[in-house]
Amino acid sequence: MTNENYNIDDEIQAGFNALEASINIANENLDEGLINDVEFRKTINEVINATVNDVLSSITDKLHITEYVTKHKELSKIYNARADSMVSFDISKLTAKNKYQSYLKSLNRERKNKVMTGFTQFDDEIGGISSGLTIITALSSLGKSSMCSQLADQIAMAGNKVIYLNAEMQDSHIFSKSITRLSGKYHQLSFYDILNIKDCQFMPKVDSFVNSIEDYNTFSDNIVITQASKFWNTELRKYIKELTKINNDKPPVVFIDYLQILPSIADSRANGNELVAINEIISELKNIIQETGAYIIAISSLSRASYERGITMSSLKGSGNLEYSAEMILSIEPSRDDTCDGMPIFDNKKGVFNMDLINTWKRLDNKTVSLRVLKNRMGITGYSSNLTFESSKAKFTEIISNTHHPYHS
């Protein structure tokens, strides 16, 4: 349509027609439980904004910027009024009796959409990771980043999309952890080996590196590793939406390494308000989950007061909001049955770890740790399983128990 023949009233009416069609579709999706009330309103707002932009697109070059802004506000008000008139409010539709079918559909989707971690015994007992916020915490130097890196690889191997938001290490170090783990079935490589592989003359190491890269490339197309910038929240939304779009509308699993050093949303940390900064980050993560349905697994550091007596939910550093906001909280601790220099590292009578021994124990390359479920909003709490942690390989291996009970979905 040329500008000479342009009739804005016709375009406004066409916009009404498009808006009504979109509202009808959104209403059907809401009734069927395919979207919730927040997603419904978000859809309508997006349609209104797109419709206004479309109506004004043919006359943009004729309007001064202030005229364009004024006209945009006027049309938005008109379309919002029409949308409000079409969305009737009936309180009876909100009662549990009338919504239980949508509840059942929502629960069924959540059951089907749980993500398995690749740790067989954990998945059998817990049923995997649900959409929402999962926190992983541990003592210092006990493999929090190695655990998340391994989980990311295992989840990607199963065909899921993964984002690794890295605020602590270089991206190449996350990659190196993967190659170190994968090399175990060939010739075991250390981080130092990978760093110096270009100058290596020992062919078993070179062959192992090449084979490990080939293995990595069988699933690496499912992983996005990115540094956490000042605008991490905006970038994360974009990455999640794009990966969801190319993955049959299934959101990715996001790893955050780690939560306490993410750039704060409103420079609160720069102003000395550490607690406020962490609360802002948690709130933003919850907003992202609400908007996208993403699975977010974030590393949290611990308060040092918890080192001796073991980890509880109140051990999470910086904010009680972490405890309340998380769907699941997992801790990695020294196994209370493990020993160091022939002595038990946990005093059962006093109920405390021997911290002098623990500091020596942490330097061991091969040690036994416990993965504990401190909180699980959608399942079993208190579950614990033992794993071996080989720090030089950045690798955790489950110690399979004969007493575990498979999870039934």
C-alpha cells in the first residue's frame, strides 16, 4: 500500500481483527492449561505492541519522533481497551473445581519435562531436575564447578540444550574439564597436558586429545558457554528463547557458575549492599524462569560457619531468599564414613567434622563425597548418595548402592 492511498482507520480496524483472533487463540490455550494467566497477559501485550507497530509502519517517515510516540500511546490505549473488553473476568473460572484439569495437565507436562542428570541412581531416586531454580553448594575446593560442568555435559549428551553462564573461570577452562573427563577412556589427560598439547611429542596423549575432541563434538552443539557480562540477564533471556525455539519449545538447562559473583542488577554490590545485590539476582532469575520455563542450576557459596557441622539450608551464603526461592537444594559434602591418614574425618560423638583432617583430605585426588538433597519441592528430601570425586579428572562417579529405590513417574 502506498502512502498516498494509506487510510489509518482501515489499518486500525485490521489491527482490531488481528487482535481479536490472537485473543481467541490465547483464551483457548488458557482454558486448556497450555499457558498460565501471566503468560496469557504477556501474549496479549506482545500482540498489542506488534499491532501498533504494524499500523504505524507505513507512516513512520511522515511523523516527527514526538508525534510517533504520541500516536503510539494513543493506539496502545485503544487496543488495550478493546482487549480488556474481550477478556471477561469470571471468578468461578478461577476456583480449583474448574481449574483442576489444567492443574493436572500442568503437572503432567512437568513430569514429562523433567531433565535427567545422567547420574543413574540419583535420577532413579529423585526423578531428575524440574523446571525452576536448583542450587548446588559445597565446601571450598570440593568440585562445585566440576560437578556443574559434568552435569552440563551429561545433560547435553542426552540431547538437551544447555547454557553455561560462567562468572568465575575462563570459558576454555570449562572446555578443558570436559576434555579431561572424556580422555579417561583413552589415555588420561591432565589440565596441564591439554594446555601444552600443541608441543606434546607423546603420541598416546595426542591421540587421546584428538579422540576426546571427537567425543566432545558429538554433543557440544547442544552447549553454549558464555561469560557473564554486566547485561547477563538480558543476554540470558535471548539465549534461552533462541534455544527453546530450535528445541521443539523445550527450554534449555542453564548453569550459573556462580551466583554470588554475578554482576548485580542495580549496582547494589558496588554500593556495598551485598545482601541486596544477591536478592536482586535471585528475583531476576525467578523472573526469567517465570517468563521462559527454563531450568536454572546455580552454584552458591557457603558461610564458613557451616564447615564444621555440615551443610544445612541456612548455610547458603548471603541471603535467606535463596532457601525459599529454590525448588531444589543439593549439597556436596565429605562422606562422613571416609577417612584420612587412617582416621575418620567425622566425629560421630560430637557431630562435627575434624577440620584439620578435612583440609588434608581435600588435597587427596580420589575421595568419597555425599550428594545430599536438602530441599526438593516436588519430591524426596533427605536423600543422600555417595560418589567418588577424582579432582585431577574433574570427574564424579556414583557408588551404586544395592538399597536404592527407582523413581516411578
